[in-house]
Amino acid sequence: GNFIPPIKSNGGNTGNVTTRVAGKSDDASDDSAKRCLEMLCGPDGELPEKLRNLEPRLIEHISNEIMDRDPNVRWDDIAGLDHAKKCVTEMVIWPLLRPDIFKGCRSPGRGLLLFGPPGTGKTMIGKAIAGEAKATFFYISASSLTSKWIGEGEKLVRALFGVASCRQPAVIFVDEIDSLLSQRKSEGEHESSRRLKTQFLIEMEGFDSGSEQILLIGATNRPQELDEAARRRLTKRLYIPLPSLARAWIVRNLLEKDGLFKLSKDEINTICSLTEGYSGSDMKNLVKDASMGPLREALKQGIEITKLKKEDMRSVTLQDFEDALQEVRPSVSSNELGTYDEWNKQFGSLS
Ligand code: ADP
């Protein structure tokens, strides 16, 4: 009730932007919200139309928690997935870099779906897109919209798309998009989640028809739960499968980064054949566990952790990986993989 919308003074002085926040009175949070609003004001000092009726604290939340100015992931950090990288470059990165060429017949789709087992690099791809296309990256988990922002999800969605349109080119990454756009709840669906879904589809429709440089990427482990409306808007649907040869790359890359890589080619091949069915994220956990091997051994020999020198530790061996394999099991079952293949055949972008 005590919310006062931001208003411009007659002189266009942004210092007059009012940022009293409903339910909050401390100066620090007022200041932070004010700074966020000021950063979004145009050269004339005015807040863009789309943001005028939104609550400052939501804009502040988007700016501070959801917007990532430097996503810091590049294509080279992602192992394998050459097909996905190629499609995404053509569909997303070139159009974001050269909007003048990609219009008319060449105008790109504005919605991309990345589907597949968890921990296979979908979020990494989203970040890399933003990084390579020099776009602002917005990350939101759809389940947090329905759980954490109960009753406010709609407003947050509006604020999200509003801020994105002021930060173009922009990539909005919606993780677990199935929990927002699922078909399951259509019968007897909760009123607030139905409204949230409608608002989301309206926002998507809005930027799809305009000339805005905003790309929406949805990621899901449960593509079969998406309804027809969602599929229609997410025009390109890319399967992000479990890594095959890329498993070796992940091991090498992670160990090399820490200067711990001493394995032979044969040993790497053995690790690769022992990890059939592991996701990229499982591989990361495996490397973490294996790299604890030398440390555990040194401590077993009685060296105190506070006195331990890095030189006292041996390098990571195949045996460390074999031990770690007992602890770190694959997180995706083969039944689940069948479901992805089926859905990919029916709805996926295969070329
Ligand atoms: P998803 O979004 O598909 O659930 P993420 O992109 O969040 O998975 O990946 C989780 C972690 O697993 C990453 O931070 C990375 O360390 C590792 N990972 C997964 N896939 C790959 C890959 N293809 N290349 C390199 N690392 C990967």
C-alpha cells in the first residue's frame, strides 16, 4: 500500500526518482534500489516506459540477483556438443552480432529449448551464448518463480522482461522451464500458476513480434512435460546428450587447470571406458573426488594438514579414479535416456 512509483522531476533529475519500497524502510536497501533504477534510466534521465509501473525492489532483485553482466563462459570451456554449438552460433550468436543481416526471411527464432539429462552443459551453453554475443545474461530458475515468489511471480516476470529490454542484446535463460510451462497442471491448475504461465507467454509473444534483441532460452530435463504452446514458442529444440569422448576432455581440462594432470593416454582411455553414462557434472564430481586421493594418502601417513606442503603430495593416479568411481555414481538412468531420444525424434531440431 505504501509503494510510490518512481517519478521524474520536472528538471529530469534522476536524483528525484522515488524508491520507497513496500515493507522496507532502511536506507541501505532504498539506496541500492535507487542505484539500480538510475542505471536503467535513459540519457534523458527518464526511466523507460516498460519499467515505470514496476516495483523498485523487483527491478533491484533482477539487477542484482538475476542479471549477470559477465557470464564468463566461452565455447572452449564446453566439451563436445559440436552440433549444438554450430546450431546456436547460426541461430543466435550471428543474429545478435549482426541484426542488420538477420532480418526478413533470415530473422531468427526468439525461443530456444535445450533439453536433455541434468548436468550436461545446458546452463553453460546459455552463458556462453551471452558471452560470445556480448549480451547481458539473465538466469532464472522457473521453480523459484513458483516456490519462492509465490503470488509475485507474475510481477517478477514482467520486471525481468522489462529490464532485459533495457539491456539489449539480452539472453534470458529459464532453467527448469517445464515447471512454468508444463501441460500437467492444465486440469484444476492453481490459479496463480496459471496466471504466471499466461504472463510469461504474453511477454514472450511481445518480444517475438517486435524488433527487440532478446533471446529466450529454456532448459529442461523433462521436455515431455512441455505443452503445445510452449513448444510452439520455443522454435528450435536442441538435444544436449550425455558426453561421450568429451568425458576425457573434462578430466584433462579440470586437472590441467590445477596443474595436477599426469595421466597417460591409456589411463585416460580407461577412465573414459569406466564412466559410460556419466554426465559432465558427474565427471566433474568424479575428478573432485579423485583429486582428494593424494591428500587423503598424505594425511594417512601422519602429516598434519596445517604442515602439509603441496610438494608432499603425489599426483592424481588412475587408482584414485577407480576409488572415486565407488563414491560417484552416474546420476542418469538408461530408461531416462530412452525418453529423451523419443522426444528428440518427435520434436527435436535434428539438423
Ligand atoms: P545443466 O544445465 O545441463 O544441468 P550445467 O551446464 O549446469 O548442466 O553443468 C553443470 C556442471 O557440469 C558445469 O558447471 C560443468 O562443470 C560440468 N559440465 C557439464 N557439461 C559439461 C561440458 N559439456 N563441458 C564441460 N563441463 C561440463
